[in-house]
Amino acid sequence: MQYFRFAGECREYIKSLKYRGIKIGFVPTMGALHAGHISLVSQSKTDHLVTGCSLFVNPDQFNDKRDFEKYPRTEKEDVTMLEQSGCDFVFIPGADEIYPQGTPEKIPFDTIPFNNVMEGLSRPGHFRGVIRVVKRLFEIVEPDCAYFGEKDFQQLLVIKEMVNKLKLAVQITGCPTLREQDGIAMSSRNANLSPDERKAAPLIYRTLLDAKAKIPALSVLQLKKWVIGKISSDPKFRIDYFEIAGETTLEPVAGWDHAQPYRAFIATFLGTTRLIDNLRFSS
Ligand code: AMP
């Protein structure tokens, strides 16, 4: 596996691939890798001759400084996992490689896509930071295709919208959420859970599945109340939001006869760790 810390050397390598007409698949991450990340690498390897991954904990997308400081960093283990997965190159930039001017450049959007719901509302500035870093990584790596997880479904839509609006020549592929055996969505943040919290965590996905089974017996409103009640019955949880929204618009649905597919989205604190998950609710 090739290993780059500097944008310049990564660019040189990419140029040599492009010169030979080789297509590149790319998986941007913040490191602390788990099997969910590796599933994206595997999908890229299936689709492309060369696959790269970036490891960069982007300070610009954290609205909470403590969350940034607490974010797990496991670079050595990440590199080993990527080597074992057959990844071809890894880009591990410092902040000065991503933001050479010191501060992130302005983004060419009047309004940030999907910023007025869920993660956009709860984490002011988050998607602005995501857009900046992904746009910059795409400039350096120039991938033909980039892979993002449905685990961060709203982020996936934001990136697709960014690519559309900026007319970037990169295809965005969404990949399904990988889960632990007990159903909890794999996440780097799970490492921050105490043993007790980790034991309680499967309640999130179990509740989403149970809720889905109650459609259409319960109305949207009744179901929302039921989900919030069920999770809040364990005092270790503090729900940030639970929403049922159109899969392409992210607008809350009012009833089950909605014309487009819908999906349930949840964000909850478990202790001090904030976890998100989502599940398609329409068949
Ligand atoms: P992160 O390092 O958390 O920013 O995640 C990097 C990429 O991996 C994002 O596109 C995530 O949506 C994706 N990802 C994170 N967790 C999972 C998971 N459990 N299953 C599939 N993809 C995931």
C-alpha cells in the first residue's frame, strides 16, 4: 500500500494513474476504522482497479470542540486494517495540507443542502465543514467514484447535492450500514461507550425495527411518540431527534400514504456519546 502525508505526493501518484487511464475509487474517513469502513473499501475494490482511503479528523466539521478532542484516533491500527483489506493507497494529511491558507476556503453555496433538518439543525456548521473537506479531498485525489455509508444518510445526500451543484466529475455511491451482531450500527464513536452503555446501545436499532413493524397500525405521530417513549425509558439515553422523512427530500412525512419512500432517522446521546442511526421504513 502506498502511504501519503502530503497533498503534493498524493497528487503525483494520482497523476501517474490517470496517465495510464486507471480509474480510482475513494473512501474518505476520519479514521478509527471498523468493518463498516472496510465494507466501503471492498465495494470500491470490486468496482475499480485502484482504491484509496483518507484518514483525517476534520476539525472544521465538529461543532463541539470536546467531541473533536474525544474522537478516537487509531492510525497504526487503521493502516494495518487498510493493508489487510487490499487498499492501494492511504492519504493521511495534516490540517495544513487540507487548509493550506490556514482557514478553510468559502464554499460556493447560497444555502447548504439539507441544512434545515436533523443533523443540520443539531450540529450547526457541521455540513459546511463536511462539504469543505470532501471538496478539498476530491481536488487532491480526483476519484472517479467515492463511497459513503448510508449510516450517515443525510451526509450522503449532502455530498450528492454538492457534486450535482458543482458539476464535479465524480460518481457518489452509497453503501449499506454494517452492524454488530446485536444490531448496533458500527461507529467509531462506539469506542467511547462504557461497558454499561455498550450493553444498552442495541435498544436503538431494536426500537427502529419494532417501530417499522407497527406501520400502519400506528399513525406517524403515534409512532414517533412510541419510539421516543421506548428509548427514553432507559435514562442512559437522551434523544436529540427522531424523525420520519422522505428519503430524497428529508422532509418529515405526515402520513403513511406518502408518494415517495421514507426512512426513520434517530440521534441520541447515550451517556455523553452521540449516536445516529436510520432505517428505511417503506418497503
Ligand atoms: P467516518 O469516518 O465516521 O466519517 O465514516 C467514513 C465513511 O464510512 C462515511 O461515509 C460513513 O457513512 C461510513 N460508515 C461509517 N460507519 C459505517 C457503517 N457502520 N456501515 C457502513 N458505512 C459506514
